[in-house]
Amino acid sequence: MELSENPFIVAFKVPANETEEERVHRARAFQDAQRVSRQIDENLQETKRNLDRRKRAIRILLLGIPIHMDLPTFMTDFQLAFTPHQFQKERDLWKTIIQLNLISSVRTLLNILNDVDSNVQSLLTPPRTPGSHPNSSYSNKLRRIHLGLSPLLSLENDLNRMFFATGGSSHEICVPAGSRWKSKLGFRDSASVHQDSKLTNAQNAIKNNLIQLLEASKDDIDSLWRDADVQRALEEREVDLRDTPGFFLDDVERIASASYCPTDSDIVRARVRTDGVEEHHLVAESSKLKGNEFFITDVSGARSSRHSWIPFFDDSHAILFLAPLVFNQMLEEDPRVNRLEDSLLLWKEVCSNVLLANCNIIIFFNKMDILRRILESGVEVRKFVPSYGNAPNEVESVTKYFKDRFKTYHKKLSPKPRSFISHETSAIVSRLEDLLGD
């Protein structure tokens, strides 16, 4: 093509009989085109630098059942191990999350009491005539507590709706992937430079009201939780709230205090669920891996999301597979399916996938503390996993049984031989640095 025919040249060629106004307009258009061109070049260079940086980084894919170990909880473990200074900056925002977790447990407890048999249900239902209930003084006590907690439950609903767009029938804190939920609570980091993370007066007011109202309600919450008849009702229903994520009812006195500051343990136990695929970028501060970059991708373990995993498989150095050994719970999306059995099915799919043939898979048999507590309470594995049979209902035997099942499928289904790497843990943070430093 002739130079004179180049459309990028022709557009700015000096026309014959050009007026001064036309010359100024052409010059400005040329400058704008140069600016856009430079911006495109800079963007291309930045993209190249990011790709090069990503190639040098450690890329980790997080898989597992999300209800037990979702991305924020795992990222908390990771930050504790590798970015403690960054973690300290986020501590204040977790105070609100933990307080909401506490109130959510209170709501769950009240809902359970309202759903139990008529004898217990009447404890929270006014008797038709004074004294008609065999224990009307106790009934009045629980009704008073329930009524006294109503403002707190209402405020929780408002706060969830304001910060997380949740509320109504669901009071679980659930955030869409990429929503930068931390900035909504006032935290500002390098990723939110172009985002207004300053709380409004109304948002600050509702957070302060939450603190004050929670402190005023702590005696009622503690009284409700520790009541012998309430505990008996939970036992009859075989409900152990201590097994649920975000449980803090044993720490009411401390967490409901206005001076409360979350501990590392509190934050690791806190519950925030994410929906969708999300990637986090961290630069390690710890001495062993200082300066190393990590890209951690959580693709969500929900059944409805698994079709979207494939694009992330060939870009990962390692998979961290989380298999909590909690055998007596069912899936939220399908109450007929045991969580641990579903985790095993997912494990089979991962092991057999040819795209992951060269990928190291590290499995964490997590929640060992919860497994021990479940077994000590007398819950029998065979009632939930019939194939377990009459084997001893003890931690060592149960752990070996499930570990052998995962190991067998790993060996049988892997496209090529690879080591079976597993760890039994209650907290992942204690093993991360050793594993990733090898």
C-alpha cells in the first residue's frame, strides 16, 4: 500500500487551502490520536509485565466444599502465614463480620427453638391463659429474651442489606466474587485506589449502633445460650451449633464488649461466603518466602459452578484440596447428599482430569477438632456412611478410613503416577509455609 493511501496518514494530511481554524482542529485531533496511541502502548506494556510476573509467581487453585472453607477464611490463614503486616491493617473490619456471625447464631438458635416439638415451642409462644403452661415463669423468661433481642436482629438485617446486599430469609454474609467487600466496610488497600472506601455517616452510625446494642444485649444472649432447657432441646434435635461456621456463642462476653478487638483465632473462625470465581494476589513478607508472589484462585466448590473450572486448570502449579472430615452434614443445595461423600466425588473428578496430570495436589483433611468433638459426643459414623460398618468410632480409625478412600482413588485415577500428599489439620496456616517453600 502506498504511503499516501495509509488511512492513518491521510486522516492528518495537510489539506489544500486549510484555514487556521481547520489547522488547529487537525493539530488537536493529531495530539489526541498520539495520546491514545501512547496509552495503548502503556497498557500493552503493563499487560506484558503482569503476564511475566504471573509466570514467575506461584499459582494455586483452591478446591473443596465452600461451606466449610471458603476463600476469605483460607485467605485469612494465608495472610497470617505470609503477609502479617497487611493482615493487621484489616483487623478492624473483621470486628463487624464476627459480630454479625454472633447475631446470626442467635437467630439460628431462636429459629431452632421455634421449630422444635410443641413442649419446647410453647416456651417461646405466649400461653392462651395465664398460668396455662406448666412452666409459665420459664416461658415468660424466654419470651422476654426473644422480645429484647428483636432490635438487635432488626439492626443485623439492616446492616447486612446495607453492606452486603443480603437480608430477608438469608442472614448469611455472602459476597459476590470481585465485589471488594472489605472496602465496603471502610478498608482501603492498593486494589481500591479508584474506589471510594470511606464510610458514609449513615454507615458509620449503624456500625456504632450495632456495637452499642450488642453490648446491651450480651447478658440476654449469654443467658439464652447457657440455659439448661435450651441445651436439652438442642440435644434432642441432635443439633450442635458449635460445628457451624462463624460460631461465637461461647464468647459472648468478650465479643459483645465495646472494647472488643478480634484475635487471630477469631478471624480465622469468622464466616464470609463468596459466590463465583475470585483471584487474590499476595506478596509474601515471611523470611522463608519473602518477596515471592502468589496468585490464589478460588473457583467455588458449589455443584452449579463446577463447569467454570476448566479455564483455570492449566495455569496452576498446585491444587489445595480441602476435605473437612465432618461426616454428619448434608449439602445445602441437595440435602440428600452427604458433604463428605460429595467431597470424595469431587476428588475423583480432579484426580482423573488430564489437564491436571502434571499438577501437584495437596489434600488437607481439615476440621480434625470438630471430628473429635462429634465422635466424643457419641455420633456414629455408620449412620451417615453405611460403608464404614462396625469399625471403631474413634478419630484414628475414622481418619484412616477416609484417608485410604481418597488415596485409593488418587492412585487409581491419576493419568500418570504422582505422590499422594495429605495433611490432617485443624488450622491450615501451620502447614502452608513449609509446603510452599519446598
